[in-house]
Amino acid sequence: MSETFDLILRGGTCLTPGGAAAADVGVREGRIAAIGALDAGAAAEVFDASGLHVLPGVIDTQVHFREPGLEHKEDLGTGTAAAALGGVTAVFEMPNTKPPTVDAAALADKCRRAKGRVWVDTAFFVGAADENAEALADLERQPACAGVKIFMGSSTGTLLVPDDATLARVLANGTRRCAVHSEDEARLKERFALVEGGAPVHRHAEWRDVETSAAATRRLLALARGVGRRVHVLHVTTGDEMTLLAQHRDIATVEVTPQHLTLAAPEAYDRLGTYAQMNPPIRDAAHREALWAAVRGGVVDCLGSDHAPHTREEKDRPYPESPSGMPGVQTLVPVMLDHVHAGRLTLERLVDLTSAGPARVFGIAGKGRLALGYDADFTVVDLAAERTITDQWIVSRCGWTPFAGRTVRGWPVATVVRGRPVMRDGDLLGDPSGEAVRFQECL
Ligand code: DOR
């Protein structure tokens, strides 16, 4: 008797936990129901994946979608449309909105806003602050909460946990893995004179220097070990921190961004000016190489795009009045596939960083593996496609990308979320019906 499915992806090369394998994938009720030769299978919809690679859905665990309060830069609709067009099936959104996401009402408000408007599955971080430190254990268990985000140094917005005493209170309240922006606020303040009143944007990496990041990561690891809390260090930019983090693998996990793996000073600042300004900064090629060594050595667990859109008008202000951040959710997959093509990492390692890694680090329920019973989230890619990334392709409200003009080999051609194709060949399909990401510790 032939089996019936809602959807079959036929003839692709599937990136399964056992490696790349030629297989069809059958989907029923939003979950993976069969992997193998499904020649006799019938389905309401058949997707011809021949010549294509079927990856478990790419999960971008760091995006800033700016809603509520900063919708002139982005909103949940435009941000998640960018995700779907870029082959991303789930996102974790950051709390530095206006107001910041620091209480249950703000989290519930984001969930309400997401309903019927998001194209991919979504979770939201709650921001740590002096005022909510004791409430975090409760907040991190709210529906759709990705966990706690700590800003140790000031970046966009007002969220900040600058001192050890507050940081220790934050880390002591809760059990889930904390995501941390690790830059030392005291050192940032001390060194601000280097850029105050105007300076070449090249000085951004001198103001927010290697020691600014390394000092914060040293403090964080000491405090996290003291209270036995697991931490996830976001967008690590220095070889110094990678050496340190490699010695703390029992409590610390590590994220890098495609921007820090791809761009380097001074070239990026020469070419892009303030459009290359982000926190922590783009550093020199020696640090970029150290990040690649950490990817190869297995120190890095996740990739996050740190999608941080700002309008051109804002970015065109003179440094340092120009805001820090670049968009990235739509370009993560093509930029990284091009690195696969160049031999800098394998496709299997990319999947480890974008699906299995996020699932392991954050304890995501039912996502991150192309395996029976998991959510039918797929990023379907054409490894042979050569395309040039353009500003015109970007649907993020900011309308620009630091990667414009870059020709890449490898492109996302379809995005499938719980069995529903939401992007095919560059077009959004159907209606936005992303749901809340679920977490094992909060089921
Ligand atoms: O460059 C950055 N921009 N780094 C951050 O940590 C925040 C982000 C933003 O929200 O603009």
C-alpha cells in the first residue's frame, strides 16, 4: 500500500544526522514522516528537489526586528519576510526594542504582534536589567521566550548590565542558557575620548578594542562558573576570547556572525564607511582567521546574523553619531554557502552551526535535525547557483546590505516551515503563519 503525505520533497540530497544522502522526504501534519525512497508515495504537493540540497531549516538565533517602537527600521513582518527569502526558517529576536522586552507584558505584546504577521517561527529574548534581575527565572519560562539576553556593554538601546554585582544577580536567577553581548562598559566609557566629537570610522575597532571584549568575557566566565550558569557568548570577534572560551566548554557556548567571518579591517571601513560599523566591531584579518580556526576546531556552536537594520539616513550620520549594526538575516545563507564553495567549511559543518547547534545550545523542542518526527523545516539550496547579492533583493525595511555587489556560489531556492513552503525561487508564498518556537525546558 502506498503511503500518502501532505508534501514530498523528491530527489534531493538530504543533510541528515548521518550525513548527506540521496533521499525523498515525506511530510505529514507539519512533521517529517518518512525519509528514503518514496517512489510509491502520493502527496497533495510534490516538490522537485533534484539537483538541490535539502538542509534542516536554518535557525538564526540573533536578529533585531525593532518592533515595537523602531518600526521605521524594521518590523516583525518585514524582518521575517527577509528571513524567509534568505532561507531562514526560525529566528530568535532581541529585546532592545522600544520599550525594551523586560517583563511579561512586553513579551506577551511581541507574541500578539507576531500572530498572523511572521513568515517564520519566532522566539523572543527577554532583556536583563537591574530592575528585573529577580524576575528573570520566571520570565525565561514564558511562552515563546528564547531565554535571557544580557548587554554587558552599551550598544543600540538602553539595556545594560555593566557591573559584576548586577551581573551576578542576573546569572543567579534562572537555569536556561543566557545569551551575552560581551563588551566591558567601564572600558568603553574610558576609551570613548578616542572617538568623541568625530573620528574616522576606522577608529571604531580601536575604541571598542580587543581588550574591551576579552575583559568582559573573562569577567563573565568567572561569574558564570561561580554560580554554575550556562552562558552563550554572542558574536565573538577576537582570537583572545576563542582561546579562553575553548577552556570553558562545559559552561560556555559560542556564536560568530557571517559579517565577522567575511569582512575585515581596514578594507571594510575603507569601502563601507559607517555601514561597516557594528558592535563588537569588524576587526583585522588576523582575528578573522582566528574565528575561522575556532569554526574548524569546533569551538563555535552557532551562527547568528545579528541582523541589526538602521536606515541609510541614520547610517549616513558622521561617526560616532552613526548607529552600530548591519542587516544580515537575508544574506546569512548565501554568504555562508559561498564560504562552503570556497572550502572554508563543509556543508555538514554549516548545518551543525545553523540547525543542530542552535537546537543543542538553546534546547529547542523538535527542530534542528532532518530526522523522523522533527518539524518539517527545510532550507533548500542550489549549491551550483551563482548570483550577485544586491540592495534591490533586500526586503528588510532598511533596503541595504553590506554584501551588495558580492557574487556568491550557492543560493537558497526554497524555505519550508512546518511543511509549508513559504519561499520558492525568490517569491514569498501563502500567508505569514509562523508560530512560536518551543523549548524543551518549558514544555
Ligand atoms: O552593532 C550592533 N547593533 N550590535 C548590537 O549589539 C546591537 C545592534 C542593534 O540593535 O543595532
